[in-house]
Amino acid sequence: MEFLSEAESESVLLDQLRAFGYSIEREEDIGPDSHRPERESHAEVVLRRFEEAVARLNPGLPPEARQDAIRRVGRTDRAGLASRCA
């Protein structure tokens, strides 16, 4: 069985997202040290545009509930993920 490299897997995924009409942003453009940062550090997994979209799509939801939803999306279970890949 032949596996794709990380770069090949990323390329395939990005091509699929483009085919669905998504635009692809580069780290150089939206990373923490860029001219249009979408997050404060690489440790943050949720981009600012996601937070804005949650607010725009859920205007009747109390701010605390929106923040809770965003926190849940950003929470990672690294140990669980690592054990599933082993």
C-alpha cells in the first residue's frame, strides 16, 4: 500500500476545496505575523473570520453561547487523535 506524503495530501485536499469554490489563503497573508492576521498565534486554531461568521449566522444567540460554541470548535483532543493514528 502506498501512502501520500503530507505535502501530497495537502495538495489533493486544497484542490478539492478549490473545486467546491473555496478560496485558499496563504500563511504569509493571514498568519500571526502577516499584514492581515486572522489569529494572534499559531496556537489558536479558530480564525477570526469563523468567529465573525458565527455571530453573523446566529444573531439571536446570546454572546456567551456563541463564545461557548467557538471554544468547543477550538478545543483539541490531541491524545485521542494521536492514539487513533497509531
